[in-house]
Amino acid sequence: MARVEKFAFHVPTLEELVGVLQNGLVENFADVQVSVVKCPDLTQEPFKFPVKGICGKSRIADVGGVPYLLPLVQKQKVYDLNTIAKEIQLPGAFFLGAGAVSSRVVGGNAELIPIVQAKTEEKPAINGSYIAKINPEDSGCLLEKYSAKYNDCEFGLLANLFASEGLPGEVIEVKTSRRTGEQNFISCIRKTLEKHYGDKPVGMGGTFVIQKGKAKIHIMPSEFSTCPLKTDEEVNGWLKFFEMKAPLICQSVLVSQDPGFDLRLEHTHCFSHHGEGGHYHRDTTPETVEYLGYFVPAEFLFRIDRPKETHMIGRD
């Protein structure tokens, strides 16, 4: 059994978060509208999730970590979302977020865009995940529906997961356009929360759509690096970067400040219905970009299988 550590987040009201985010995001975007709304039906386009919402017993799971990938991979680090659901005390949880595939299942390395409702005693798991990998034919992006090839809920090395009961309910809607600052959409939200709440960590997760514009996205190579990657420069030389076009449907997990669990503070993966996806860095078209997101604050953090030896490389 992996070690599981639990922490209770500071949980502001949705109304309070609206004011905080509205004030913070205007420093980075020309147009900002934050409000409390009923969660749209996420089974519909463009999301097509297996559940209607992201509400109910919200929590964040930070599983494994970058030290299991860098400087050299530890392929034996494999996890299962059905097990994670029990470890976070929410059997049947709906997960979304960002992680890495299990190389023993997929046969190589790839970005995982997890969208999974874990199994219960009454119902089997529903895996709506995507994987983004390097196409061996043309070195471009190959985006695949996970369930088209595999019938498990396994992942490897690391994942940042937002979990809930997958219920309808009230969420924070964030609309922004025309980026004027340097920060990406999620960094701006996270740093706004950090500035306001300081040493009272706030966690959030959800989904957002880049509705217009393009974004800088990376995909890890299918082959793990055989020489140790010891700096961010070496890591960026190994990763494959792309400019991908909207609409991109992104799943995001963020924590305003690390309360001492060696967390990845933000992590976002995206998919699309036009064959592009991967790890989101930032938009590349600040004048025309439009974001629309739905988020919920998390009640608890679960830190699962924290690496004993750690570093801060490769966490962008």
C-alpha cells in the first residue's frame, strides 16, 4: 500500500472566491467575468464526460510525482484510479486532471488526460480518458480515446487529480479574453488565490475550454530518456512542443500554496475533437484568446506515494 497523507484545505464560499478571482484576473486579462452558475451538463458537447457535473465531496489527489520520471524513469511506479478512489475515501469518484500513462499497458510513454468515473460494487468504471503521444509516422500529435484500445484504469509515475461525486451543482464560472499579462490562465488563478489567502492553502479543480486562439502544448516522447535529465533545459530539450488550435478542452488541478507535501502546484492537460492534445503551458495568441472555465474548491488534499527523494525540475 502506498503511503496516504491527508490535509484539510481552507474552503472559501463560492461567492467569496468570485470576488477574489475577479479582482486578480483583471491584472492579466482585458476582459474578465467571474460568477456562480449551475454547472453545465458535462455529458454534452464539447466535454462529453461520463458525469453531469464536478460537485460533491470535492478533493485533490497528488499521486507519485515528477521525481519518478526524472532524472531517470522508475517504471515500476504504477497506480489504479479505482484504488485511488478508495484511498481518497470516495469509492466511485469522478476524476479529471493530468498524469502519465502506465507504460506497461500502453507500451511507451505518453500524456494521460484522465476523465474517469471509478467503479463501485454496483457499477463498472467508465473510462473517458484520452492519451496524447508522439505519432511514429510523422512526429506529430496522436490523440487517442483510451477505451478504444485499453480496458483498465491504470496510470504511471504521477498524476494530479481532482475528484468529486460528479454531481450537478453550483460552480465558479470564469470567462476571460485578451491576455495582457505574462501568466497563463491557471497560473493567474492560482497566484491570485495565493496572494489573497497566503498560508491558508486553497485547492481547486475543474475544466476549461480555450474557445479561440492557439496554445503551447507539450507531449512527452514515447521513449523515456536513457541519460539523466537534471535541469529544466535538458527536460525541455527532451519534450516535444507544439502550437495547437482551439477549441481545446482542458482539465486542471491547482493548489494555491504547498502546505508541506511536495506538491505540484498546478497541472493541466487538454484534449480536443480535432486530434490535438497534451500538457498545457500557455496560449500563444494573447490578443484573440478566449477562455471559459468551471471550477470548484476542494475540501481535502490526499498526498499518495510521495517521493522520498525529490527535486523541483520539470514541474512547469
